[in-house]
Amino acid sequence: MLSMPGLFLPTVFALGMGLCAQANVQLGRKKPQEPSYRLSVLFIPYQGLSQSKKARPKKEAIVQATELRKRLDKGEAFDAMAKEYSADSSALLGGYLGQVKKSQLRPPLAQALEKDKTGRFLGPIETPMGVYLLQRHEIKIPWPDKIGVAHILISFKTAHNPVGRGKRRTRDEARIRAQKVYAELKTGTMDFAKAAAVYSDEKASGEQGGNLGTRSPGDFLATFSDAVVRLKPGSYSAPVETPLGFHIIKRLAIEAAFHASHILIPWKGCLSAPRDTTRSKEEALALAKQILGKIRNQEKFEGLAKKYSSCPSASAGGDLGEFNRGQMVPDFEKALIQAKAGEVVGPVETGFGYHLIWRHR
């Protein structure tokens, strides 16, 4: 899928998985069924390939991983060890990654899992980036490819990346507030969408009734996705705690994907603007309006995108492909949702510049 770097907005729940290779996804083509694994990971990167304070020279990394494996075999807890020693961002969850498909794994890890189908712990496993220890878990509820989800987030000041009013709230205050919101939902005092707009500290989704769209479970914290898949569509959970705060989660029906093209006109200082960009914000707006006039006069959108757009999608006539709600920055998504199929809207201002957006579907 062609996309502008940074325009696809990772949800606040996403944790990068250092063990994962980039999957080669081809939209519209049915993929054969492949093995999935439910894993925790402990990653020690090689010095020189990582800026992490936990990086070690290669020999030291292997020695450390070997010693940690011995401690695991003696009964020490993997999650506590991952929090202390792992440089993977999943250390926040004690190394827990949730469910990962074979094609998402770096080859040495996939090979180790295929070779040893019974072992609870695997490793040390050497890769070009560092050394891994893996913990295998039983898959009780398989993750689907896509889930529709909404949430209400009650953050607190000692959470990871506190947001909104949560920056001033203690954990106990957040827990009590989340329970209060849940009680209001249960008694029918307020519906979920209204409660999200009023109470959620995650404002981007709160303004849309808490809707995070249809996404891959791997886009979220693994414990969050585990909670979602236990719900039936239309139902919501009691407060669920993650490192980000307390969530009340609602499982939604899967939405149809959007399909859109855009023309991006940045000004000097915009996010991801080319280094040679010199135009002012006013000049960018004037150019965007001029291009919109050309579109209104029946000039082809694709040709204008190739000529004027600063997005990598320009080479494809501005086509961003298919994507789901929650994957674009809020102002772009809001304008897209309000547009009718076949309509061109804009200029729409975001941190990347001015956009002319053509909604195909």
C-alpha cells in the first residue's frame, strides 16, 4: 500500500515489535492460512545497531541471554525478566506480544518455533539485530485478522504516556472514575458514544464516540486486543487496565475500508515536508485552491497529483489505497468521513500541509 510516511496514524496503543519482519501485504489477494504463535519476547540488541542503553557487544549479549535462559529454567518469571532486561518496547507488558503470524517473524525466530514445537522457552536465538529469548503461550481465543473496536480511556499521571486530564489524576482516582463511567453505561444513564465524548482522555477517538475503527489486533497493546476478542460485537467490557490507563472497550462490527486519493501541498516547516520546500502557509493554501479549481474544471486528479503533490503517493496519482478508520490523522479522517463517495473535498489542513481529498469509497 502506498502511503505518506506519518499520515497513517499509529494508535496510542501500538507497541513496535523488534522481532517482526515487515510483512509483504497484497490487498485483495486471499492469503493462505499460516501458523500463529502467542509469544512473549526478551530482546538484547547488539551495540552499534541500537541506541538502547540495554544494547551490548555481540559476545556480551549472547552471554547475557544464555545466563537469563538458565534463570528461566530455574523458575524465574519471564515477565519480570523482560521488564528489566529487554530492549523491545513490549517490555512494558513484560515482553507479551500477543498473537503473531509466522510471516511477521524474523526468519531465525520462525525457524526456531517450527523446529521446537513443544518447548515453553526458546533461545538464545541469534539474529542480525540482536539475541532473543521467547516464551510460548497457549492460544485460547485465536485473534481474527480484523477487529472493530471503540474505547473510553481514563488515563493517570503514572501511566505510560499520560494524556489529557489524566496527567493530573492518580491511579486510584482513574480506577474510581472508570468504574463510575462503567456504572453509568450499565444503568443506561449515558450511551457509549456520549460517554466517550464526555469522559475519554483520548480525544481523537472520543470525538468519534470512542471509535478506533477496524484494525488488525496487532495494532494495539496485546492485552487490549485480548480483551476485545473476548467480547461479542455490540458488547463492552468492565474497566481493563493496561500501561496506558483504564479502558472500557466496546467491540464493533467490522467496517468497510475507505479508499481515497489526495494531493498534498506542504509549506516550509510542515511534517515530512521536502527539505527544499520554501513556500509559506499562505502560498500553500493559494496553490491548493488553484489546483482545486483545475479539478472543478475537469482536469484529471491523477495528473494533478503527479505534478503537484509532495506525498510519495503522487507517483500513483495520489492513490492511498484502502485503509480503515483510525489510520489517518484526525482532521484528514474527519473530512473524509464527511465526504460523499466520488467527491473531492478541501483544502484540509493537517500538520503535513493542505490536502485535496478524493473519496472513492
